[in-house]
Amino acid sequence: MEALSGARVVVTGAGGGIGAALARRFAAEGARVAVNDLDADAARATAAEIDAAVVPGDASGVVPAARTALGGTIDVFCANAGVGTGGGPEADEDAWELAWDVNVMSHVRAARDLLPEWLERGSGRFVSTVSAAGLLTMIGAAPYSVTKHGALAFAEWLSLTYRHRGVRAHAVCPQGVRTAMLSTTGPAGDLVLAPTAIEPEDVADAVIEGIAAERFLILPHPEVAGYYAARAAEPERWLGGMNKLQRQYEQQLAAAEERPADAAGAERGGRA
């Protein structure tokens, strides 16, 4: 895309998965890319593939170093780093705090650093990897769902507040993506995400297309638009459907708990 040729782009959480795919795709479009990841070795590996700058460390404070690495300015910031914290209200305070800090506040801190420059020159682009959980929810993962709703709300706020001043915001909301995070979601991910999971490169393609079309909501799984509409138009029906998934999830958990005992019993029977 011509508009991205020569653009200076930062991608957080780019050591693998969606972030690495975004970094590669922006580089293919001719952008100058700075790769960020908490895992410095993973960041360097991605950067080496595409001859990009490396700015390892916490995504919350990456803007100053990335700006320097890119020659003094940033045109596109991809707030992609995230954590998939599971559990419900019983999840400990540290888990909730981590989800809030990474999934929401790292976006806020980046925008705080970026906006003065962008507003002064009248251009800038903030790309937030939200997840369909921010539009809908995710069973078995309250901290993740709640903070992804927060990430969506912040991206919406940026868009409605600054679009007339040249700052654009995008919320990328995929369902399952074949990344390391998907492999940690367990039975909930197997039930809800895995059947329609796509590759990280598919998400990157959708992001480039969404930027070209100036769409706020970027939906790599187009069916999410229908789910989102149903959630708003018929909340009771939608909640009932999600509760059905929750019950299936609980049945899978119960079955998984029973299997080790059955296996042990069979083994004991074999010895007898």
C-alpha cells in the first residue's frame, strides 16, 4: 500500500504470533519497522528477518526508544502485546493487575507519548490488537474479557476524539489465531476458538486491508460482525447462547477431571 511505503511503524509483542506477522507485512509494504517484545531474543529474531530496528522491553514505555530507533518519529503504532489471563473473580489480584496493565494501560501510556507529536503534525495511526473478546466475551477468562473490552473502549475513544485532527485508530478483533497464546487456552479455546482459527498472516492481511479502507473495526473473522450485532439487538438470546457454551465447557472440564481416575483404575485392573 503506497501510504505505508516509508512509514515508520512500531509493533509491540512482535517476537512471534500476530505481532511478528504484522511486522513482516508492514516491512513488505515498504515501511521502516521497530520490533518490540519483552523477550529480547524473540524480538531480535523477528527483526533479523526483515532488517528492522529492535526495541526490546516493556511495551508500556517503548515509544521514546522506538522513536529514536526510527529516526525521530513514529507514523503507525501497533499496540499488539497482550496477555491471556484466565479465571474469574477468584483469579488473584496480580493476575487482574497484569491483564489491566498490559491489555489496557500499555495502550494508554503509548498514546500519551504519541499524541502530542501526532496532533501537532495532524497525522498518526494507532492500531490496537483487541480480540473478538472485546466485542463479545470469552468463556473461562474474565480478566482477559474485561480488559479487552477496555482496550476496545480506549480505541473507540481515540477514534471519536481525534479523527478530525488526522489521528486514526483501528481495533483488530480476531477470534482464534494459531499462536502460542491459543495453545494455552485449554478446553475453552478448543471449544470456542480452535474450530475457526486462522493464521497470524491472515490477521496481518486484514489489518492492511482495514487501514486501506480506513475501517475502525477490523474483523479477520467476518462472522464476528453478526455476533456483535446480535449481542446488541438481542442480548438475552445472545447471553443464552453463550451460557450454552459455558455449560459445554463445564462438561468438558468435568470429563477431563474424570479421565485420569478412569485411566488409573484401568491400570490397576491390568495389574490384578
